Amino acid sequence: MKTFSEEDSHVIKRNQPCPNTESCCSSDAFQLYSDGHGFCFSCQTYFKASQLMDNEVLDLELLEDMPNAKSNIKRITPASRSPKLVTRGFRERGITKTVASFYGARVLEKVEGGEILEHWYPYYGEDGSVATCKVRKLPKEFRSEPPGVTFPELFGQRLFPSGGKRIIITEGEIDAMAVAQAQYDHYGRFYPVVSLPSGASSAKKTLSTHIKYLHSFDEVVLCFDQDEQGDQATQIACKVIGADKVKVAKLPEKDASDVLVKHGRDTLLKCIWNAEEWRPASIISSEDLWKSLEEYEEKESTPYPPCLHGLNEKTKGMRQGEIALFISGTGSGKSTMLREIIYHLLTTTDDTKIGIVSLEESPAETARRLAGMAINRNPAKEEISLEDLKIGFDKVFGSGRVVILNHEDCKLGSEILDNLEWMALSGCTHIVLDHITLLTSEGIDGLQGNEAQDRAMNILSRMVKRRNVWLGMVSHLRKMGESGKSFEDGVLATLDDIKGSGSVKQISYDIFAFARNLNAESAEVRNTVKLAVLKCRYSGLTGPAGKTSYDYSTGRLNFKSKEGDLGIESTDELIVEI
């Protein structure tokens, strides 16, 4: 590179834009010298007088005052000239020269053919001079010139300095000019339209920096891209600016520029005019709410088995997307009741698939008891031959509609929850979990105690709703009831007796308590199970739900009224016969 000093010649122009438009966009680093040469202190480039003449930095009038330069100038042919920035319309995007010139946008053209290579968008500093340019190399490659300079403003902010009724913000410069074009064509004048300097990612920092400027307008209309990044930027902008000041434009295309090109000025303006007050996606408007009511379909319910007839009266059956919690004292038959529900679903439906997670017994035990139910024989009471057991097994498991978790190969906590999710994904419509207390006993995700139980319940709640699954779940109770008596003495539990976190009773849709007096002298009393509904979110009905009995010979639960009729209306006076 040629060296020089001001002793060779003197400076006649300082703080000028750099002629090197290909790789430097400095607005004030170039100096012109009396002998015709120039130097840019930003890109460290030396320019001969002939180069400057070619780039129209030198003109003939100026040369008359530069006698030392005349000898250094050698005319070159137009065909050899370098590409240069020009002001023109963005015809392919529907932007006229008038709008482009208003925003100071320029393009870099090929020497021959006029093909646009780059878009240049100026950003101005406080002194009114260009501080930096954002350059878009087509089709979509961005840089700043000079590199590393922070954008000092919103694009177009200098043009609308005083505030007013409304300002529109877009994600990109071409989108801002598209909105401005539509407004100019319709109104014959320009209204405040600006853009973020670095797309959606710059929303929080840029808007926070210029919040005083934005608050000088009565209304801020966000016209961001219709994609995930645009949605996130909208949420950020509403928090920064204030939701009371913001309206959001919905577009039929990805961005404002696409709307102008594909649908025209009027459609784009309607999107701006119809901009709505922002609200989070989770907040439902009255219109959306009514639409959801018109489309609402009552959930289908599946009845509980006849031995739990009283539950049907109160709850109207079990529904997918809900959690039913079963509570009782130790040995009162929680597992037996869940097995009755499983067997009932298998024998009364054709498409139900069931997942079983029984953490207090092995898969073989669970299978053996279910197979015994199918042949009305209790494996705990008598030896059943493999031939007979196979008959019952085929009745229960032959359809392939039962999935059992081998919990002995799993860690308690998150791994069990992952398997429950898999069951739901594999098509299980009903899942039983026996029990939540043991599942969370070793913690979840580093959490222990009630916090672990809270985490588990939240995961399960989302799962049943997302996968549309009914979950029957068991929870243990505190050691003693509020009355001071043992639950094994036939005391019905209350909501306050549920062991562990309050989330268990809060998240469950239904909560059923049942009790039997394990210490009674009479066998009939010992095998009588009292039922009660403590919570039913669907119907709101609670209270006594009849009685059932355990038949030790079959391992089954039975229901009978005094008359032996299953179809009585009230369950309050039900008695049980073994």
C-alpha cells in the first residue's frame, strides 16, 4: 500500500463517506487531498485520483481548485468502472423510488445489466450523519458496514422524531418500506413506520433502549413476522412497551412485504387498520369461548363395575382425561378394587387398552390375580392348576389389550413416569397406578418429599389431558384418622387424611374413600366395604356411595341389595351379603 503524509499535500475535505462501497460503509472516515488522492481511515484504503474520478468523488469543478491533481488523473473507460450504490425502487418487492429515497435505502448493482446484488439501509447517529448501514446481500445474508457498529436507532426513526398518534413497527427494513408504500399510495403522505434493526432477536434490547420515543406515540402497532420468532417478539414487545399501548396486526402471509407483493396495498392496510389489542394466547375472548361452546362435545363415560354401583350414581362413570384417586386404610382392598375396574373394562368394552403399574406386587402376581378373576377363583385361597390358570389368562391377556410395567427393572420416580407416558403413547386409554406414594418415595428430579409429589402430580395431570387417558390412582393415608381411630377399624378417610402433598387431592378429579373393619368379630362385617365420594369435579356430588363386599372364595367384589336387585335408585341403605 502506498504511504503518504499531509506534507505531500493538504487535506481539502474531511469526514467524508468512503468510496469503497463494496467492503466499507464508513460515513466519515474518508479524507480528500489536494493532489487528488484520498484515504479511508476505516478500511485503510488508499485511492488514486483516477479511482476517485471514476467513483464520482472528484468532479471537474473541484479539479479546477486542485492543480496538483490534474497530472494524476487518467481517464478510464465506463466499462471498467466498479459497482456503485444507487437510489432506485425495489421493483420486485413493490417499493417505488420515492419510498426508497425517503428511507435512504440504496442498492448495489452489477456494472452491466443493473442486477441488484445488495440492499443498503442507513442508520443515523445523534448528529444526523449515517452511523452505520445494514447490508443485505441477496437473497438473505446480512452484515453491517462498518462491521461491529451498534445500530443507534430503529430503522426510519430519524424520519419521525416527534411522536404522534400511531407508530408501526416491523421486523425488517423491507417490511417497514412495504407498509410505508401502502400508506403513501393510499394517503399520499408518510406516516411513522419503523423496523427493528436485527429482526425479532433484537426486540427486547432495541425497544427498551427507545422506550421513551415509543411512548411519545398514543398507539404502537406491531406488524411482526407470522412465525414462532415473531410471536415471541410480540410477547416481549408487549411487556416492554405495555400491553395497554400495543395492538397486533395479523397477516395472511409471513411478513408485510409478502402481503404487499401477493395481495396488494389494500389488504396490507386492512391488516394494519384491523390490528387488535394484544392478549396472551392462553386468554380466551368471548367470541372464541362461544365457538368452543358450540363445538363442545360431552365427554363419553364408562361405567364403573356393578360392585361399585354407588360410584356411578355420584360420578356418572369414569372419563378419559381425568384422574380418579382411591384411598383407604392398609389391607382394605385398594388393589382389589382397581383389579375389578380393569377386568370390567376388558369384559364390557372392545377397544379399551389398559396399562397397569402396580408397585407393591410383581407382574406375575398381578397377572395371576387377574387370571383368577376370569375363572372366579382366588389364587390366594387355593392352588389353581396351570391349565385352569391359562384359561383365565387367555381371557384377560389374549386380546393384547393389557400392558403391565415390570417395575423391578425400573427406578422409582422419573423412570416410572416415563413408562406411564409410553403407555399413553402406545394407545392405553385407561391406566392404573398403585400407588403415587411409593412412586415418589425416592424423589424425582432431585426433589424430595412433598415437592417430589407435586412434580409427579403435575406431570401426570398434563399427561392425562394431553393423551386423553383415565388414570386410576392409589394414595396412602396418614397413620391415624382425625377421630384418633385407626382406618383399619372401619373409619372412612377424609381429604385431610391423604398422605403427602396437597397437590394429590387438588389435582385429582375424583376422590373415593372406602373402609372396612378388619378387626370385627363377624366375617360379614370384616368383608363389608363402605364407599364414599369425597370429591367429584364433574358432577359436584359427594357423600355415601353404598357398600360392596369381598368374596374370599373368588377374590371378587360383589354388590347386592336387600332384594338382590342391582338397579335400585338410592345407595344409602345398601347392605352386603357374602
